[in-house]
Amino acid sequence: MPSPVGHSLIGLTLGVAFLLPRCRGADWRQVVYANRGALLAVVLAANACDFDYLPGLLVGAPNSLHRWLGHSGVWAALAGCTIWLLWRRAAPRLPRWALPVLLAAALSHILADYSDEDTRAPFGILALWPFHDGFMIAAHPLFLSLEKASLAAACSWHNVRAVAHEALLTLPPLLAVVFYKLRPMRHDAAATQAP
Ligand SMILES: [Zn+2]
């Protein structure tokens, strides 16, 4: 499965693309700060399925429930809706696309984990539960598996390579949407060209 780095970059790409307005480079920091709640919400939604570590952590076996029902599309959609409800309680007015973007971010987790090189049985995730109760995994994985057997394994060179590989795949789309958002707007360009 991709690490939180990969999932967060995918969520941020969706958030920047659909929840942030276009602006000039000079205003970018201000726009990001003003929309920090939206960016936090999409990052949370993109990582929400991995909260299925928590029950296992309480009994000292983090992987015991990981990648089961918590990694189904239905569960991801519920997580996206829950984050939307919490956000709606906290903010007076949400962006128009808030709910669809949160759902897309939550479901992106399922797609990313489906596209992962899983080395531990049962291979894959219950992506389509309850409509299909088999574990599903892509024939040609995009992401490398992570070592998680121990703290030493989690800090291994293999994991550094796996996270770098994720960043290589997920950072360019984020940079592309940021670049698009910072392009001079039409009226700015017209103003620049005016005599
Ligand atoms: Zn996951």
C-alpha cells in the first residue's frame, strides 16, 4: 500500500484542483492559508481508510483488521461523508464541490491500494464489498509494497525507495494543478497587454 505521503499527495491534488481558486503567484500563500481547512479535509479523506489500523493497535496487532472492510468502496464513501459532516459543523460555508471532492479523495485510497504491490496474504483489498467479497489487486501494480513488520523494517532503505517511487508518481499531477492555478487569468493577461 502507498504510505500517507502518496495518499496525501493524491488528496491534495484533488483539493487544489477543485477547491482552491485560481490566483496570482503573489497571493498563493494567502489562498492556501485561507483554504487550509479544505486542504486538511481532503488529506484526511484520502487517508481515512487507513484508520482501520486503530482497532488492531489497541490489541497490539495493527494489521489484524487492516485492508479488510475498512478498505472497501462503501466504507471509503462513508468516511468521506463523515468528514464532510464534521467540516460542515466546523465551517459556516463549504465550497460547492466539497462533498464530491471528499468522496473522490476517500475513494482514491481504494484505487491506490488496489494498484499496490501487496506481498502479504490475503493479497489485495475488499474493494467492492459487499457486492463482491473477494480480495482484489491490480495485475500490474503501480506502487511498491511497504515493509511494516517492525520499526527497523519501517525505517528500511526499501521503504525510502517505495516512498520516493510514490512521490515520483503523485507529485507531478499536484505540481501541474498548482501551475494551472497560478497561470495568469485572462483579465490579468489582457491588462498586461493593454497599451
Ligand atoms: Zn490503505
